Amino acid sequence: MLPPELGFTARNRRPPRDPFNSCLSLGYTLIHADACAAVWGLGLDPMLGFLHQPLHGRESLACDLIEPLRPRIDRAMHEAFANRRLRADHFSNSAQGCYLTKTGRGHFYPLWESLAGPWRRYLRRSALAVVRELEQSGAEQ
């Protein structure tokens, strides 16, 4: 489903080894930061989630909130490569992984900003729904 020059064979990370995985990792990182901001903005603790077990240093609630967005990010990144808004020559490969070049970042970030608005609104609504549910259940915040 992806152009062969991307070298995609399967999901990999830390470090990503091909352009598609690089974009997925970056997209998930960016949306995770947006989820943390939505949660913090409502006075919730992002470390305490419902679906993801608490782990040292992991914002489990933010992880919970982004799960429904992962397929949308996957599809958006696939479309970006399919319509050549992102290309293999926008990336550099080394032993440290595959990362966007300066030119690639110039393509990725405007694309991301054009897509992220509805995702950010979803995160704010979802975080607010958590607050309302906690208030209705009588749980302390």
C-alpha cells in the first residue's frame, strides 16, 4: 500500500527505520503532547489513566485519549505518502534511525497543522467528558 522506496515492512520505533514509521512516531508524539495539554488544562492528572496501566513517566490518561485517533493519523500519513506530499527524499537514514530533513519538516509540519485541528477538539471534548464523569461519580479530582 506504500511506495516501495519507503522501505516499509512493519511498524517499528525507537528509532524508526523508515519514513512511514518516522511519520507515525512523530504524529503520535505530537498528538500525545496535545492530549497532555488538554488534560492539564482541565486540572486532571495525565499520569492516571483508565486503559493504560500507570508506569513511571507515562501519561496514561493522555495515552488513553489518543487511542481512537491512531487510525486517523495512520490514514493521514498514508495519504501524505500516496499523494506525494511526503516522499522518501524528505528523510535521512543513519544508524540512529530515519528522520525528516529540513525540507521534509517544511512539508510535514504544515500538513500536520492542517490536520490536527479536529483531533485537538476531540481531545478537549474527551478530557471534558472525563471531568464530567468524575464529577457525576463523586470522585475527587
